[in-house]
Amino acid sequence: MKELCVIVDVSGSMYVMGKPLIIGGILQTLSALEKMVNEANSFSVVKMQWDGSEAGFEALIEKCDKKNSLLLTDGYSLSDSCRKSRVIKNFFEDSKDSLYVVLCGGDALDISSHREFSRVNVVHAEDILKVVEILFAKQECSAEEEGW
């Protein structure tokens, strides 16, 4: 079964400037995609909330480790709270092929400009379907390589 972990930043900055509408639109799109794809093969979206804290993110890492994941955020919590965490840096490094940070909102902070997050895959909210397609194409390619 294909599984997509979606971590939604619910920190204070995510409740302004239309970000709840952007997040809602992304989650509706993923839900519709899940229903469409499930007619042909199994695909599930697992949604989780992140409060913006370093400890909260570290707790979610275990649930998303080695799985295709999206982090829906405006980047401020990552920049403010998580830059010093070795656990989070290691997770980003280990997950560079399976994790995308989806920036939401016109004031979103591009975290890839920070040295600590320079290798993180960062996209904007409007590219969500392209990202899901890329993640599962990579998964199918690696499954085919294992079968050789």
C-alpha cells in the first residue's frame, strides 16, 4: 500500500493571511486523489498535526520515517524552533528523497536559504499534485530496481 504522511503545521503563524484556506484546499485535493486512486490500487493519506515545536516535530519523525511525507508549513516554525536539533537535521538528510516541505502563504519563508535546510526539497502549495506524482514515481522505480 502506498502511504503519504502529511504533517500540517498548526502553529500560530499558520492561522493568518489565508493559510487555513490553502491548507484546506491541499487536504481536499489529497482526499480526492486518495478516492480516485483507490479505485485502481491502494493509497492512503495519513494526516498529522505539528504544533511548531522542536519536541513536537521530533515526536512525528518516528511516525514518518522512511515514508513519503509532506510538511505543510509557512517555514517560520522550522526556522525558529528546529534549526539546532540534530535529530531533525538528520531526518531531513535521511529523507531527502521522500520528504517535501510545502510552503503555504504569500509570506512563507523559504527555508532552503538556511544552511541547515539547504538540501531539503521545498515547493510551493500550488505544486502539490506534481510533488505527489514525483514521490510515488520514485517509490515505483525503487520497487522495480529491487525486483531485478
